[in-house]
Amino acid sequence: MTNPLPPRIDIHSHFLPPFYHDALVQTGHSHPDGMPTIPPWSIEAHLKMMESANVQKSILSISSPGTHLTPGDDLARKALTRQCNAYVADLKKQYPEKFGLWASLPLPDVDASLEEIERAVEEGCDGFGLMTNYHGRYIGDAAFDAVFERLNELGATVFIHPTTPCIAHGTGANATVTNALPFGAEYPVPIFEFLFDTARAVIKLFYSGTINRSPKMRFIIPHVGGTLPPLVTRFTAFGALVPGVKPLEATVVRKQIEEQFYFDLAGLVFDDANGRGQLKAFIEGFDISYRRLLYGSDFPFTNNAAVVMLAGLMKGSLEQLFGDEEREAIYEENAVRLLQQGQIKARF
């Protein structure tokens, strides 16, 4: 039977091989980010989801809590990162038309991350998947400048994924970390803290000057930017209004968003099939082009049935907001263009 859903490329899709599942359990992450359980995953289940939702290709990444599961355990973090990247690189070789990969990095270890970048490039990664923070060290931190310098040299695409907001105390062997969760364990972190941490990380990238220093890079922001959109005017204009606060050039920030940033549609971005909701507010409030939008399933944290249900909701909503050619771009063409631009090995 013909699938009623339009064909699509899924750039926000996760893998949890058995060894990663075991590592989560062994390090106390049986309920990652306060979620009820670790979702089941297998290659077969992923391919079944792709068939159900008419996904032509999935770009796989490790979700939160990432590969840095125990603060201070550098060897375990480095080994797990390498194992995950090697696993999905092999999966891409087995199914080159079905799978791609956003490679993980063993941050906050900068030297190990620089080594892993080269290995992942050699293995054919499509870009890199970074957490918003690494046990309290947010991307955009000056400590990570060398990593972003190398990623910019490569013209890399970076997919940013939220994780539990943290606060780092001290450095070195005496460093400690506390979760920045005012409500404690009352709510699963992904409900709203993920969206706040996404905004926090992106604002840090702008304020730190990382975006200015990375003109060759492209950034994918999940869940239609989280809570970033309503904050754009505030964090760009604040310095011009309040003496002593670092000013940002609003026109420059908007230009960088328009040229270097993409936003995926994973999650609950529509209130109903009539187009109302988060995405409509974003594109109409900030004149965001359909060329910057990408499909994302968030499988398996969103299960097969929910992926199909949300895809149906998206189908109706996008028909209310965009024309035929624009919808085709959102579902596939934008991702194809982005993946072609990010072909790192072709540059050497």
C-alpha cells in the first residue's frame, strides 16, 4: 500500500545499541533525565519506524545524557564515545541509503575531542552531535574554542541536542556538578528544561563570539529552537539598552540565524492539524524561511505509534502553512542540501 505520509529525511533520530543501554544502567541513568525508562531500540525497530513514517533516511545521534555519563571518568567517556561512533559508522556502511550519523565528541576533554573529530571524519560522519552542556560546561565556553576552530575549518554541520542543565563547581580533580533543576525530580527534564537549555546554549554561542568565529559552520537547533525564538530580540537588544552589558549587533545575529541555522520540527510543535502552535509563531513572528526547517522524529524517545501520529498532525499543519514546493523542501530537499554542504571528506 502507498504510504499516505510524504517521504522525508529524519535529521533528529537516535540510536541506543545494547552496549550503550548497559552503560546507562551501570552509571545510574536507568531513568535518563527523569524519563520513566530507557526506550527500547534496535536496527529492525528503527527500520520499521522509517517504513511507517515514510522516512527515506535517518541521521542518527546519541541523545541525552550523551557519552559523558560519569563526571571525571575521562577514560570511560572517551571509550564510550569511540564505541558509539564506530558502531553507527559501520551501520552507515551496511545501509548507506538508510542511515547517516552525527558523531559524538568526548567533551569536555578537548584534546580527545580533536582526535575523535579526525577519526569520525575518516569514518564518513555527516557532522557532529553536541549536547547543550557537558556537566555544566556549555558549548560556547572558551575552553572549547579549539574544538569549534577545527569544526569551522572543516565547514562542519553541528546538531545540538539538549540535556539536563547543570552547574559546574571548580575544575580538575576537585570539580563537582549539581543539576540546575528548581523543581527537582518533580517533572521529567525533557518537558520544558530541555527547551530552556537549548536557548541557554545558543545564546552562549552568540555572546561568546563562537558564532562570529565560525562562519563556515551550520547549526541545527532542535524542537523549533526551544525557547530561543522569543528571546532573540531580548538578548540582542539588551546591551544597547542597559549600560555595562555586552552589546550584540541585532542585524548581524539575524543574518547569522538566516544563513547558518536550521531548526528541526521534532516534538510537539503543532497544537492541531490546522497549523496553530509553536512553528507558526516562529515563522510568522521572525520571518523564518521554510528553507531553514527540517523534519525530525526523535525516535525512539518518541515511539513508533507517536511518530506516525505526529507525522499525520504535521502533514495537515504544513498544508495550512506552506505550498507544495515549500513542504517538499521541509521534508527532504533542505536536508539533502545540508548533507551535501557538509560532506567533509570531499574537502581533502
